[in-house]
Amino acid sequence: MERKIRVLIAKPGLDGHDRGAKLIARALRDAGMEVIYTGLRQTPEMISEAALQEDVDVVGLSILSGAHMGLVPRILKSLQENGMQDVHVFVGGIIPEEDMPALLEMGVSAVYGPGTVTQQVVKDVRKIVLGYTEE
Amino acid sequence: MKSIGNAQAVLAGDRRAIARALTEVENDTKFGSALLDELFVYTGKAHLVGVTGSPGAGKSSLVNQIAKIFRKPKVGQPVRVGIVAVDPSSPFTGGAILGDRVRMRDLSGDSGVFIRSMATRGTLGGLAKKTSAFAQILDAAGYELILIETVGAGQSEVDIARLAHTTIVVESPGMGDDIQAIKAGILEIADILVVNKADQPMADLTLRALKANLDLAHPQQFSAFDRMHLHTLAFEPIPIVSSDVPDIWFPPLFPTVSTRGEGIELLVEAIVAHKAYLQDNGQWQQREAARLQEELNDLLLSYFASQWRMQVNKSKIEEVVHDLLARKYSPQQSLKRLL
Ligand SMILES: Nc1nc2c(ncn2[C@@H]2O[C@H](COP(=O)(O)OP(=O)(O)O)[C@@H](O)[C@H]2O)c(=O)[nH]1
Ligand SMILES: [Mg+2]
């Protein structure tokens, strides 16, 4: 049996829209993954604590507020402090093209801007966690 | 590959080690079962409290409030709280959305609380196959109170009553005042009853109806031992003799508003009182005895089944089933042919 992929979907920061986050959560669930959904307005500490307790393979962050360049490093640092530096971090939301290289440089596994196809995210998660793609 | 934790680190309460241990156990790895073997001697201390009731009744919100009070009790030391929240896996994709943490955000940042979400992974009856093992890990790690939130979808959530020392059944108003909906079975497993969402208009009605039902349906509780062994075991269960005839526990009923934390203190008092009742009447040990023997029984049966599977050949099974379906042999006769 293929091992279960566990994903934490979190919404850091102050914006109050979780439609996109829920859409991704459902797509990952439909692909057979276990998705822990934590709701709105999560602090970096709340996210890394949940990632630790749930022992997830992937943390997916949905950020629409434009505050990603401030939030992402704080979350990565908090994950590291919790010994979770091996977890794969995905970032999606309203992320301008020009910020993407810097986010990847920080250690984020993948970044998705507006108009991302959810199936692409599913595929990437599989590939990064399991180390291969299956068609 | 993630490196794996060890028993010593779990016993020391290392949160990363605990989380990894849970994963190993959930995935049924060799390492996971070795860990359970090693930790077993350190288990049996925690108070296991089940919280069951229909989806949306407010179980997660209630768990959040209960844990908050145990963390900041008016008297005595804070109690370390482990939480296992079970949600259903999709039978089609095997995936799951585990959303109970959304209602438990008050507990984040408290190192005396450990919350783990869990998907049923195909098990029916409100718990996952490994929920009991999760409770053991958290118990060994020093969590003194373990709150277990069930799926709450089924009619027969007897599994939680088997696992937990104390079972809380949560009802909420507006599920139609169809009192048939308050099934006899659910009342039988309740050690404590809660009508949550007491802020809603129909709450009084639900409270009164439940109270009336309770008076009728609950002349006395079965002894823990009798009600656990509802089906025949492979061996005659060995009871633990307790000296006195136990007092009767009459399930109390509480209205709560778990979004605002109202009515929770009385509920928590009842949880503590029920623990004392179990311990004073030998019921705690009885339940433990019944549960462990059930577990041994299950293992025994699956062991024999797998032994048998290894030595029988598949064509023989096909032949026997074929003859059975053709009504050449009865089920009893077919069994003899297979052994
Ligand atoms: N009005 C009211 N709503 C509540 C109360 N407790 C929970 N809720 C709401 O009911 C919904 C379901 O609660 P949740 O705790 O997730 O229920 P569960 O599915 O049984 O775990 C949420 O929207 C809660 O905010 C309450 O006491 N009063
Ligand atoms: Mg819930």
C-alpha cells in the first residue's frame, strides 16, 4: 500500500478569505491524501505547532494579503525551531512572479500564483513527497 | 526518510518523538508495534474520555472548552491533556479532511496539550483501528486526561464506550424534536449527557425530552464488564472480582454553550466525579480488564485466521464456496471441509 500523505493547510495572516485554501484541501483529499485544515488567521507558531503534532509531510500556506515576504520566513524559522525543517512547504495565493525566486531561495518547495490548476498542485505534492510521478 | 523517535523520548514527553510514534503506529509499521510493546508497561494511568454525538453537535468546540478548564483548574494542578480527534476517510478515495483543530485554537501555544487528528482509514463504528493505540502512546507520554472525539456519524458508537472510561454523549437542539432520534443505544453508552447549543430556541425541549427518556431508559447501568462483552469471545472472559456491589451511576445531563464556554464547569466536575466513582467501585479495573481481554481476543482471532490462510490453498476455498452456493453442502459442512 502506498503510504498516506498528510498535508497541513493553513492560512497565516489577517486576510479573511479561505475559498482557495478549501479548494486545494478538497483536491488533495480527492487525491487520497489526509488534509488537516486549521482555519483562518494562524500565527507562525500555531502553524508550526500543528505541523509538529500532526507530523505532516507538507505544509500548504495560502496567503492572499500580500504579506508573504514577511510571513513565510517567520513560518520557516518557527518550523525549524520545532525540528520540522524536513517538512515541504508550499505557498499559494496572490504571489507576484517577481517574488517567487526569493521564496524558493528561502527553502519553499513550490510557489503558485493566481490561476493555478489544483491538479498541478496535487501532482507536485505527490512528486515531492513520494519522489516520483505516476500518471 | 524521516528519522524515527524512540520509546525513551516518548516517555520523556518529547513532542516530536510522540508525533512520530503516532505516525508509525498509525501506519502499522514494525517499529510502531515494537514501540507499543515497549511502552505498554507505562500505560493505564490516563483517564480516557470519549466525546460522541452527531456531526455538528459541537463536539470539537466542547473538547476545546473542557481542555481549557483542565489546563486552568480553580483548584489543584493543571492536568496535561491529550486530544485525539477522529474524522471519516472517504470510502472512495481514501482521503480525508480533518477539520477539528479549527475549533481548538484556544489550546495552541500550550505545551501541556497535544492534539492529533486521525482519519478512520476504512474502519466503521466511529473510531479508527489505531485510536486505542494512540491513547496508549499519549498515556505513556504523560498525558493524564485523553479526550477522544469520535466521528459521530453512526448509530452504534459502542466502540468508544469500550475504549473510554467515561463517555460523553453530545446532543444539540433542532435535530428535529424527533425523540426517536435520541436512540436508546446512545443513551445506554452515555456516562454523561450534554445538550450543547443551549443558546438555541429549541434547547429546553431537547433537554426535557432527554430527561424523560433517561428516567425511563436508565433504570440501572450494566456492570462495565457485562456490557463490554456483548459478543462471545474465543475464551471465557476472566472477571476481576471487586469486593462490594457497585453504587449505581446515574448519568447527569448538562446544558452547555460551547462557543461561549457556558456550563462547562459543571460538566468538568462530573467528569472528575465519574473518574472517582469508577475508581472507588472497582469499575476502573473492570473496564480495563474487559478492554484488554477484548483486544487479546481480537488478536487471537486474526492470528488464527492468518495461520489458517497460510495453510489452506485457494482452489480448495473456491471449491468449497462453489459447493456451498450450489447448496450441496451446508455452511456447517463447508466449515468442516475447510479445516
Ligand atoms: N450557537 C451555538 N453554536 C455552536 C455551539 N457549539 C458549537 N457551535 C457551532 O456548531 C458548529 C459545529 O461545531 P463543532 O464543534 O465543529 O461540531 P462537531 O462536528 O460535533 O465537532 C460550529 O459552527 C460551531 O461554532 C453552541 O453552543 N452554540
Ligand atoms: Mg468535530
